[in-house]
Amino acid sequence: MMDNFLLYMLKVSAGSAMLCISYLIFFRKDTFYIRNRIILILSILVPVIVPLLTYTVTVDSLQQSLTVPDMSGFTESNLQAVASINTAKTTSLTSFNLIRPFAWLYFVGIVIMVIRSLISLLSTCNIIRRGVIISKKFPTVLISEKDHPPFSFFPYAVIPVSEYTRGNYNDILDHESAHLRQGHTFDLLLSEMFLAFQWFNPFAWLLKRYMVLNHEYMADHLSLSNRSIKDYQYRLLNIAGAPKSVALTHTFNSELKNRIIMINTKPTTRKAAWKTLIIVPVVIGLSYAFVEPEYKYVITEKEPLTISEAPLIIQKGVKGVVLNEEGLPIQGVMIMSTGTTGYSRSATTDIDGKFQLLDIEEGSALIFTFLGYKKQILKPDLTSEMKISLIKDQEYRDPNPVSNVQVPKPLVYFDGKITEQSPSDIYQKLGLNIGSFKFLRGKEATDKYGEAGKNGVVEIYSYEKAVELKLIPYRRKEADDYPTFNGKSYIAFNEYIISKTKYPEEAIRNGIQGRVWVNYTVNENNLVEKVMIMGNPDPLLGAAVEKTCLESPKWDPPKNNKAFGPFESSVSVKFELPDKVLKDDVYIVSEVMPKYKDDDMGMLQFIAENAKYPEAAKRDSVEGRVLVRFIVNESGNIEEPIILKSIHPLLDNEAIRVVNLLNGSISPGYQDGKPVSVYYMVPITFALARK
């Protein structure tokens, strides 16, 4: 957390430096004072905001894998294994954390700057408090007996008694009133706050100085509208010998040399206003450098697993109902069809126990899983509605038995109203019609619901209400919910990509082959965009698939008007020498999934015991989760391990190394009784021990 905050402050520092340099080079000598004020404010706000921004990248690859429960609930059908590697177990954290002294130094600097600002603010308020009000109209005019130059601090214009007794203070009052009417005090306080957190940044000091200077230019410009420039300059010089300026205020005698130069400068020509556009590429550059992608690995019902190839291997959809041992329908049963990457489908039974899978690949099997029941693997019946009876698993034990401990009940908020129903009652009533769920705790709950939310608040929305409020996207289920490609099901896009992608000649000459997995989005204009290559395939092969996706014809929108909006899916292509472009032949789901020699927990233990935290990564306090994808081939060996989600090259390399150690210890997957190659994904978390 501390490392991230310091890194954020360095990004803010770099951003303010770029914008400040741009101002100094292109804008500071122009007489477009209002524009300059806006640029200076943006030079503070933009570097603060931009590093906080993220853009979400939805990775559909994990939609094509089964959900992994906590470590207490692994089954042989899991596609992922989660391994948390803690240096307290694998290595001792003996190296000295060099970041800590810098963090202490930084925060000491902040404390000093805040104290300095508070002292200045209190000093200014003391002068104002002791002054005598002679005009209560805005701005409020005060006469001060203290020895200081005239100054303004919203909403007060303060004039020392020495100037007041002379009688000729109208020019001073006009100048300070200009500051107050344009709200310059707020800019000054903003720059002071920025400086408190960026005290180490020389450009933060420069931004404050030039912000104050530009304020003076603006006030001078307004004050000269009805008086002699020469007399006004003499007036400035007469007060030049006044005592030191009052902190956190605009004083009449500040920055005299630069102000006199600017007073006598000819107005900048209108053509020079075009220079303002220079700030646009600077802001774009900052955004490109500091806005971070946020990868979202999700399993959603709205994007069923993509399946396609030639029409000959695609069968019609299958429908059915799942019942328990008493012949009653079971809601929430997970059904997955086996298939290679991009050719597997999934569905969940509704409140009536019914399910439907569209476009089943020839030769596939259906896998039925539900907690407390035995897994069943069946061949699909395409001629009539299937009727599946699940069998109770007598060995199953609830990992979370009901406790006798009384826990305070949270407030329940359902579809915009507070209700006495319990969350479990609402879940049972809604079934798959559940839309969104959120649990508010502590201050977040009491701020929104008052004292009634002290025990927490459960916010639940039905599917219809959540869609209406745009809390969740529309769930695509029927064929009419999906956009179509070339007049066919959207899965025909896979066939198109495979048939139209050209094997790069340079790749053929260099003997390059491999697989390319891309995610894509069909936007609201029915065009393919946001093509994202997963992992790190050869650039030549990746570029070939990306080009075909982006140059593909326009799609047709869904027939269901409610389902309009961006549609996301994925496609996987295999390049095989000498010049073949094929569909990926590695299964994403097989009838029998690969399994570690003992069990999934054994794999976690193996990874935790054999991973070595890189020393350089420890010194730099590098942490995070690395997502590794690899193939378990027909012999149970590891092939083509790649990084899908990278944290740092050191951690990435260690993740690949420890995954390769699994070679030969995993049994292969099976389809129709034959061993097949299957994708396996392992998120490995590297976490430093905390003292």
C-alpha cells in the first residue's frame, strides 16, 4: 500500500513537471491571462486525477473455465489452481526495506508543510480578526493597524492604516477587489494543498509562483482599465519598500519587476491563441503513460462460450431438465459442453430445472455439476428434451455448517425498498432472476442509511430492476439475444477468422508456428473493435489474426431490441507449418479434466514449497498475482506456458519456472476415453511477509 502511494506521488510529480514545462515554454509570456489560469489549475488537477484512472479490460478467457472455489472446495473438474506463495513459508524476509526511510522522510515533509500552512493561515486570520470593517459590501474592506502591505483573502480586502490615512487607496482597493471577484484565493489554497504533498517537487513550487504571478497580471489588467499606466506603476514602486508579504494572500506589492514588464507588454495577438492546442497532446501523453488497464477476469452468463468451425461439425442445440432424487427440479445446476478452445458452451438450470445449450460441437459431452450431488457426464440428445436425474453424494459434507452464534442482522434493501425478508429468502424467491448483490459495511453503510445501517446493509436487486438501473448488463440467453455474422449465428465468426487469416510469409520462412488467442468486441455500430491478444504469441502471428478481426465485415444486430449494446467474445487460431491456419485443437473443457497426482491441494502445496521469491523483487517490494496458462498434453507433460497477466518480469519468470516443475506430475485429460491436450490456468500470488 505504501509503495503504491509513493509511486502514485512520483507519477503526480512527473505529470506536473510536464505540464509546468509546457506552460513555461509556450504560455507564460502571453497576455491571455484567463487561459493561463485554466492551464495552471489543470497542471495541478490533471496529474492528480490521471494516475487514479483505469480502463477495464474484460478478459473472456476465464469465462471459458470453471469457477474455482476457495481452497476448501477443489474438485477434479477445476481448470484453475490458486497458489499463494508467502515468503514467511518459502523464504525469510531478511533484506532491509529501503522504501521505509524514504516514506518516513516524505511524510515528515508533509507534516512540516501542513504546519507551515496552518501557521500562515492563522496569522492571516489574526490580522483580519483584529481589523476594523469600514465597508460590509463585497468585498469586505478592513483597516489593519499592523505593519504589512495591502492584501486580499476571500472575502476581505485588507488595507493598512498607513495607506488608509493618506486617503488615496482606491487603486489598491480596485486591485484587491479584482483578486476577490475572480476567486483567486481558492486557486492559491489549491496550490498550497498541492505543494504540501509535493514539497519535494520543484515544479510544484514553480506552479504556485506562476499561479500567483498570473493572478497579479489579471488584477493589474482590470485595475488599469480606468487609470494611467504611469501613475499605477509609480504607486507600485512606492509600496515596494513595504514589509514582507502576508502568506497565503495576494499582496499589492508582490512580484513588482515581472508585473511592470507585463503591464508594458503589448497584448498577444489572437493568432497566438492556437498555441493553446499544444496542451492537448501533453494531456494525452500523460494519460497514455499513467492510465492503467484493469484486467477483469470474469465468468458471466451474458457471453456463452464461443463455439464454431465448419458447419459440418456443429450440431443443433440441446434442451433438458435436471431433477433431484425426488423428481423435483433443481435450480443452479452447472452444465458445460466439452470442446476445444472457443468451442465449449455453458448454461445453468433455471427455477424449473430447465437448461438450453445452442450449437453443440459434434462429439462433445455434457458435464452436470451441483454441490451435494455426483457429477454426471452424458452425451447430448439432439432429438428430444433430455431428462437428467442427479444422484446425491453421500460423502459430501457442507464446508460451512450453520453456526449457533447469533450475529446481528444487517438491514436488507431489496429493489429500492427496505424489507423484513432475509437475504436467503430473497435468493430462494428470485433464483436465477437475481440481478445484483452488494454488502455495505461500517461508515459506508451508516453514511447512506443512517443508524439503521450500523450492522451493515445488504443491497439486492432483481434482474429486471438491475438492468433498468444499468447496474448489470443484459444477459444473453436465446439466439435472438446475440448479434449475427454473415446471416448466421455469431459463432460463424470463428470460421471466418480461421479461413481468412493468412499465414505470414516471414513466419513461414523463419519456421514460426503456434497458437493465437484473441478477445474482441462488437460495438454498438456492429463493427469489431478492441481486439486484444492474450498472452505473448509470436508478434507476426498475433498481428495476422488481429488484422483479420479488424477488417471483418459489419455484423447484424440482435433481433431482441433489449440486447443491443457491445458484445464480447473470443477466438483461438492455430498456425501449423508449412502453411496451415486451423482451429485450436486444445480442449478448454474435457470429459475428464487433468488432475495433479494427489489432488488440487497437493498442487498448491507443491507450488508454495518450490517457488523462490526473487531477491531483487523482494528488495524492490514487488508483489502481485501472476496468471499462467499452459497446456497439459496427452502424456501429462507441460507445454507452452505463457503469462496471461503479468506483474513483473522477475515474478513472471519464477512463475514459469515453478509451473515447468509440474511436468509429468499431472494426469492428462480424457475425451471419449482417449487422452487429449487441455488448457490449464494457475493464478500464483506472490506476497511479501509482513512484520
